[in-house]
Amino acid sequence: MPELVKTMIRDVPNFPKEGIVFKDITTAIKDPKIFKRIIDYLTNEYKNQKIDYIVSIESRGFIFGAPLAYNLDAGLVVIRKPGKLPADVEKVSYDLEYGTDSIEVHKDAIEPGKKVLLIDDLLATGGTVEASCKLINKIGGDLIGVAFVVELTFLNGRKKLDNNVNIVSMVKY
Ligand code: AMP
């Protein structure tokens, strides 16, 4: 199943800049059978676990986070780029290749001790997910796992996460 999904993800060379091969998931999710396979795969991975919240990362994380939350009877929490969330936020900054970036979550989004699954479309260097884990920690969530549709294993993004965090990725390069 992951192999079929893989064939539907388009490589776009030199986007957003020279030397990066962008893994374009739009070609996969526009096919209803493929989109369903992705969501079913992730649902199956977690269907026997108690999860209170799916925390999804802007913006492609939302695409997969919402149907997964629905299937798992979990709530949906969003991590957003700065300045988008209206109420009080926690913020974490992280390094990019050039400069820094930040992400935010509502301070009251997760009640302390609630079980949380973090999801994003793709794991590359791991900077985004590392910062997201810090945010979840800050507001008291209990991280039970991290899920991705795509993992670029050659970038070793997993190393940025705690050894005891369970990581699921459907399609690996
Ligand atoms: P990173 O923080 O390096 O793990 O980057 C992860 C974020 O950047 C994800 O939210 C992805 O959507 C995006 N991203 C990074 N590299 C790629 C790539 N080669 N193709 C598609 N998306 C990417």
C-alpha cells in the first residue's frame, strides 16, 4: 500500500529553491482512493490507542490531521505560523538553513496530561517536528507518538526526537 501511494507523490526538482527535490503530495491526495489509503493506514496504526488530541502542523499537516482526528474520535489541535491564532499563545522558534522560523499554539489548547499524537505531512530535517514537540511539552500535553505521510530518511530527522517517542511514517525515501 505505501508503494502505491509513493507512485502518486510527484517529485518537483529545485522547489522552493535550487537543489531541493520537493515531494508534492497534491498529486496523491487528489485521487480519492489514494487519499483514503493514506488516512486508513494512519487510522489503523493508532486505532487501539487512547488519543485525546491530534495536533497537526500548518498547513499540510491539517490535510491529514483532520480526517485522522475524526476517525479516532479525537479532538483536533492546530499548530500555526506566527500571528494567526487569536487567543494567548505559546511560541517556539527554531533554526532553518538560513535564519529562523517560529510556530505557535494556543496556551489552553491541551489540558495537562492529555494524550497527544502529532502529525505532519513530511519529516525532512526534523526541525519543525522538534519545535512542535517542545510546544506540546510547554502546554502540558503527553506526546504518545509522531506520524508522517512521508519521511526523507537520508536527512536523519528522527535524530532530533527523543529516543522514546514512537514514530510512524507511511512512505519512506
Ligand atoms: P523539516 O523541519 O526540515 O523536517 O521540514 C519539514 C517541513 O517542511 C514539513 O512541514 C514539510 O511540509 C516541509 N518540507 C521540507 N522538505 C520538504 C520536501 N523535500 N518536500 C516537501 N515538503 C518538504
